[in-house]
Amino acid sequence: MMRCVSRRSCSVVRRYLSSHQSLEKVKPVENRALDESHFRDKVVSRSPANTDIEDILNKKQQLSVNDEATCGLFGLDTTNLEEHFVSITTKCDDLLNQLTTSSTDETLQLADDLVRNIVSVSDMALFLAQSTSDKREGGRDILKKAEKYMNKLNSSNVVFSALKRVVEDSETWELMDSESRRAILVLLVDCKNNGADLAPDQHAEVQNLIKQVGREGVSFVKESVVPVRIPIEECPETLLSLPVKDDKIVLSDWADESTSASIREHAWRNYYRHDGRREAILHNLLRKRHKLATATGYKNYAERAIQGSMAGSTVAVKEFIDETHDQLRPSARDEMYEMEKFKYMQSKFWYNRGYAAVGEVVMFPWDTGYISEDYRSLYIKQDSRVKPNLPDFLSVGSVVEQIGVWMEDTYGVTLVAERPVRGELWHSDVIKLAVEHEKEGLIGLLYLDFYTSDKKRSPPCHHVIRSRTDKQLPVGVIECNYTPGNGYRPPHLNINTFEKLFQELGSAVHNMLSRNKLFMTNSSFLSPDVKMISEYLHQNLSRNPTVLNHIMKHHTRTRVLPRVSPISVTAITNAQQIMRAHEVEQQLAMSAVDLDLHSGFPSLDGRSSTDVYSWNLEKYTHLPYIEDTAPHLRTHQLYTQGGQLYSHLWCRAISNILYKELFAVDPFSRHAGEYFREHFLQHGAGKKPREMVEYLTGSKLTADRLATALVTPIEHSAKFASGFKVFGSGMGVKQWWHREVSGSPETPLFSRLSSSHPHLVGPDGQLKVPPPFDRENMLKLRERSSAQKLGETQSTQQIAES
């Protein structure tokens, strides 16, 4: 049963910080600023935030800054980054010296303090290097120094020898708990991967290889995002409508949202054109990585990257990819037929209105994104009787506040707005939230930096400034790039940005729910195939009709979500799940490419990486390989997630299992939330993730089970579109297909058009190219037709009532 939209009235945020309460009734809120020692010696006086989160984020009200005290960013004593880094490295050097003479009882704590200090500086520098603050350049310099110092610690024979003494001391080892043992073993593996256990000459070789891999990787990432510049005189006519700079067409992406198929094609072909320079950089990177892996005791780099992950071996990853492909192929084939029919119907729509004839109906790589998104858009709008503006029901403030209410119900966690101290924020638009647990009190601080800036990265991201341990509270930042609202309309989201915000907020709070006594076992140290489980779990929750029905509110607070099919939460959530099989297929192909390149590089038998890509694309997808193109050379994850690209699909499969077992029936269940926290979240990296997941779900994780969990929702979503009506035809796709085209659906449609539609064949014997598809004009025509039908219906009702 869906939750009533009026659940907002029970929000602790509204009871605790209601804007219409008197000042005397508002419980004062203390500023929880933290200094270098993690807690202020002098607590700043409590500063009431006499408003709610929605009004602050929607910019109806603004919190004033508390001038009673000053501090550095996040309340931390980091005003001078250079001095702070020097003081931290000095402290780390002292800890390193103590390790040489420490007893086995003291070693673990010294190593943990060593890691905590340098990682905290690195996390802060990473955020500053990517933020909009005036300390951006300083952050980049400190980040380089911190990474260099971290590499020095990881390759230190002093650290390795001290940890090895603990493992060899059987008496001390037996007295340690499982979390401490796991922390030591993980740190030992890191040291070995950096050559800490090797002879001096071999150690120097490993360090040199690590530097070379870093340089080649940075070059590859830079080359992967270089825009394509085409002189206007050499540019195809179809691309002349794209942005021009210095008499050149600039392609920073391949224009996948263009309504013109010819623009999409030419942009795609030019952007992903094979480049020999990128190919050479990638081959050098793969060669250096293979040398590094063999020098540190592995057969190949993929084995080194996957070691210690939930999958455990390259064999398990390959089995997962192949099993998923086998189960997904029927659904993907049917989906590709649906997309081909939809593409043909778009062309036929314009042909019937006097435009050029229909062209060949073959799906190409530049079609899938646009066609699937258009399909989902029309699915939501299939019933045009009522069409309120969807973003009006997803204002930024309302979404954040209602996600907070969901967290309160599920985990007992409340988001509370607080007044910042002067110097604590880097921009006036940043909002400070305290994350409070109903039993544990304050469990962390969260800063929201939501609004547009040229220096920001577009996708929302979560920065960990400090991770939780027994000695410090966690601090996090969620950074987005939303367009600010105006006086009449607050900043709002579409359904995709809403899902991403839900993922990032949920992941940030999950990090604060961990309870580890050691820094080395907090959730920041999880392997990639575990880290994203939380994100995909929250994506599933954001597509739950009960959750979406609870969150969606009109920003005027005077309208509720219409309970009719065109804008119903069921239609929205269904639309977000259809036409996803081809996306999974392409992820499988890239995962296989990544695994082949990093596990079989010496034995490629003279094949280039492009040959490996084309072979895997044709094996795992229904799309053709386009000659003289190399999209994998634009995939920077081949460096940043080398050997681990499979982890996205792996985490999605596990999150599907956890969602079905715990939250599918009642996403607001406190019992499920507490159970999930007790047996998964609070352990962070302190336990083996595979054991935790198998305990939660009650069965072993096999390739078949993971593939089934990944494919079943896709098969189920295909039923949503079975009755989908397009272009006001009054028929579903299947009925229209059988009426218009005779013959077996197994035969490609375009090969039969010459006989069934001879007027579509041009003088050269080829099918004519369709005109650019104008989606906006098509929707206007549908709205006009629907308005007439609605008027006729209302007239009929009036006559019946009279």
C-alpha cells in the first residue's frame, strides 16, 4: 500500500525546525565543528536554524553565519594547507620510527594512526583540488605530495616488517579479533603490491614501474576526453548546426540527444574515430601494468586488481559475464526488435505527413541512447488526459527533506540543518546538515553544495572528508551542479537527477552508519565490487512506487500528485526500468574487453585493443561494429578501474538480491533497515563482504544466482511495455507490427520494405533516408489531438449528467 503524501507532517525535521514555530519552541542546535584532534576544546554556542531543509535548499530562506567564532573549512584547523601537510608528515615520520622498535601489541595501533593521518590529508586535498573554493590550486599541490608520501609508506619495508612480526607472533595473533586480523592482512597485501618485501634492486624497479603506469594512465585519461575539432570547410553539412569555435565544429561528446539521426551518426563517427596515438598510449599502459604485476608475483594485472575483491579471481568474473550474457540474450534480442520497430514507426509518422520516405530500420550505436530515452518519455506520456509538469513535483528542497524522512523511518537517522561558523564553508550556497541517530546522537556532518559553477564536474559525487572511527566523526560532501531556481520556481530535478541524488545521499549516510574501531577497516577501504552496492540499492529504492509516491510533492505545497496513469508513480517507475537490456549488454562487452586486455595482454597474438573491442562487441551485444572507430579508447575507466569494470554489474546484481530480500515489500521497514545495518553496513571493510552478503541472503553467491538477479528485473520490465500505445494509434506495438508488416519478425524489417512499400525505393535501388525526427513537434501534435479528445469526453460527461 502506498504511503500517503501527507507523511511530511510527521517529519522530525518539520517538528524540530518548523518555520512557523516560535523561537522559544525551537530546540537550539549546537555547531559540531571539528578541529585537528577531531573535537573542539571549546564548544561553540548552539545556533538555532529557525527553518526547514526544504525552504533553505529552495532558497526561500537563508541561514545566517554564526560570527561568534571562526574556523577553517569543515571546522577543521586547515587554514594553511602547506603547514598542515608538513605537520602531518612530521607526525607520520615519528610514527614510522616508533614502528621499528614497537612491540607486537602496539604495532597495529601505530600503523592505523599512520594510515589515518595521511589518508585524511589526502581526502581533504582531493576535495579541494576538485572543488570551487579558492584553495583549488593549493589542494592539487598537496594532493600530489600526499600521494607521493602514501606510496612511500606502502612500499616501506619498515611497515611490512612490523606487520609481518605480528602475523608470525602466534600468541599475539590468536588474541586479536577478526577485524584487526583483516586490517593487518589487507595492509600486508598493499605493501607487497608496492614491492616492500623485495630486494633493493627489485624494489626500485617496482617503484619505477608504478611511476610509469601513473604517467601513462594520466596521458590516457587526458586523451580520452580531448574534444574533436573539425574545420567548417571539412565538416559534413549535417553537423553545421553544432557549436562553432574558431571556425571549427567542436565535438566534446557525440550529441546522443539530437533528434536528427544523421547528426547523431556523423557526430558519433567523428568523436569515436580510431586514433593511433590513443591506441599506442593504451598499449604502453597495458605493457607497463603487466610488467608491474609479474614483478610483484602475479600472472597478470587483472589477477592483481581482483585479488581481495568479492569475486576473488578472473575465472569467477569471466563465468559471471558469460552466464549473464546467456540469460540476457533473449530479452536483449526482443528489446532490439522493439527499438527497431519504434525507430521505423518514427519514420513512418513523418512519411504519412508528406515528408521523405522511411529509411532502413537497423539499430546502430548512435541510436540506442536516443531511441530508448524517447521510448521511456513517451511511455510516461502515453495517456495525455492530464499532463502536469513533472519537475514541479521534484524540487531540490522537497526531495532532500523527504529522503530524510525515509531515512528516519528506515534507519532512525534525521537530517538537521545547522548554522555554519564563519570560515567553515567555501561558498554561500553550501548547506550544512547534522546527521543524528535517535539513540546514538550525532553520527556525522554532511555538506550540500548543489548549485551551478563552471569549476564543478557535472555528475553528482560524494566526497569523504573524514571517515568514521572511534576517534573521529565522519564528514562528507555531496556536490551537484543544479541550476538555481528563481523567485517563482525553486530549483528542481528530473527523474534521472533525482535517482542520482538519492544514490549519493543514501551512500553518504551509509558511510556514517559504519562502526569500526580501526581506520583501515572503514567503508572507504572496501573493494570496488562492494562499494557500489549501496548506490545501486538506493537506485532500486528510488524506483519503488511507494518511496516515489512519498517523496514527490508540488513545490507550492498546495497540490498533490495526480493519481492518474499519465503521471502516476507507477508509470514513472516502470518507465525507468524499460529498455535497459542493451545497456547491460554494452557493459558486459566493455567488462569483457577490460578483462581480456588486462589478463591476456602478452598473448593477444598481434591483435590490437580495437580488435579485442570489436570481437567482444559482436559477441556480447546485438550492435554492429562500425569500421574505423574505437569507443574503448574514450573509456578512461580502463585506467581508473583497470581489471575491475565488471564491478558495476556485480554490485547491481547483489543490490537487486538485497533489495528483493529486505526492501521490496516494505521499503520503510525499520526491521529491514536495522538488520541491513547490523549485518552489513556497520562492519565496513572489517569483514569479508562475500560472507556478509551470503549471511544476509541465506545462500551462496554463484554466477547463476548473480546473473538471474541481474536479468530478472529486465525480463519483468518487458511486460510493462507490452500494451504501450504510440503516436495515438490506439494499438500496441505488436498489433501495429502484425498489421503493417507481413512475415516472420525474425527477418529484418528493412529487407522486406522494397516489396511491401515499393514507393520507398529511390532511383539507386536503395531505401530513401528518413527526415530528421522532430520530437517536440510530434509531442505538440499528440497534445493537440489529446486535447480534442479530452474536450469531447468532457462534453459527453456534461450531457450525461444533465
